[in-house]
Amino acid sequence: MRRALFLAVAMAATGLVGLNGCTTTPTHAPYAWDIYDACAAQTPSFVAMAACGKQKRLAICQPTSSCSAFGNAFTQYADALAAQVTSHEISEAEAQQRFAEYKTRAIGDWARVKATEDAGRAAAAAGMAASAPRTCTTYGNTTNCF
């Protein structure tokens, strides 16, 4: 039951399920949560999912040194939960629930940061366009600049 809830929350939070129930293919490099979601679909074990996610993520980002700080934190959280399950401090179900909650918050935080960065880039581009050199044409006593 909790596993199904975990997968439903995970899929909804990552936008893998559209409003009509169809899945979409991401057009970006996989985000950390995409990688972990793929691993979660392969195994019911949280510890195995965490190990799979870490291995696949590092295989993707380490060769080019493109591991993000966000993805690193995501991986560390999954590893910490897996260690707690392994040492019997928490159950698999508790780890899955905590991970789903963390992922939902993390994705929201990431989206807010991304939106802020995008707005900053748009403002910078508008400023550059406004201050860009103009082409001026003079016709008689009138000069028009574009």
C-alpha cells in the first residue's frame, strides 16, 4: 500500500504522469529524481533502489564532472535513509515515506530556484537588448534608429 502511494507521489511530483494519464518522455538530461524513480520501478526494496539510483546517477554525471549540488544532496539523503534501514533504525516503508516527502519538497525548491534563475536570465537579456547598439538611418533632416 505504501509502496503504491510512494510511486504515485513520485510520479505526480516529477510530472511523469500527465493529466490524461499518459506518460511523457523527458527532453532534458535526467534529473536525480528521474534516475531514482526508474530504479524504484525495478525493485520494491528501498535499499536496492537507493544503491541503483546512486550507481546510475554517478555513471551519468561523474565522467563529465556534471554532478549537481542538488543531485548530490538528493543522493546523500537516499543513502542516509538506506543506512537507517540497513541498521534497522527505520523500516522500508518509513524510508519510502520520508524519501517521497523529501523528494516532493526538493522538487518544489528546485522549481522555485529554476524559475528565479530563468527570470533573471530574461531580465538580463532584455537589458542587453535595450542597450544593444542601434542602426540609424538618416533621411534628410530625420534620423531613425532601430
